Amino acid sequence: AQQLHDKLQDLISYAPDIVLRPTEHAGHAVDLARDAATGDRSVLVVSVSGDGGYNEVVNGVMQAGNPKAVCAVLAAGNANDHSRITGTKPL
């Protein structure tokens, strides 16, 4: 997890409006995603997680009610179900 975090930190140094928000407990991604998607601006919320984390992100974005908010997933779960299922398919 730390290596992935460090790589993401390197990538976002090129785009200052990207913010990393690691979860602290089960259900936290709902709150983080809802807060990120609240408002009327275009926003992309990327979940680096397994299906549980992605589910929380989708729920949080849906709760925000912002039609300009979009979710994406970078598969990184323990079982890697997302990685196997999505493969190289476009989002």
C-alpha cells in the first residue's frame, strides 16, 4: 500500500488539484466521495481499491447528487476481482 501511495504522490505532483484521501475505516470512502462530489462542478473520484471500496465511492458520489461527478476504479483489492474482470477494457 505504501509503494502505491508513493507512486500516486509522484504522479499528482504534476497536477496540483488532485488530492489523495486514504480511508481510515470501513464506510469512510462513502463520506470522502460524497464530500469530494458535493457541489455543481465536474469532478472525477478514483477509487484505488477492491469492490468494497469502489462500492462505497459510488454510494458516496450518488449521495452527493452531482450529475457532473464521475467515478472510476484502479483495481487494487486483495482478491483483485476488478483486475481480472476489467482487464484492459476501457472504463
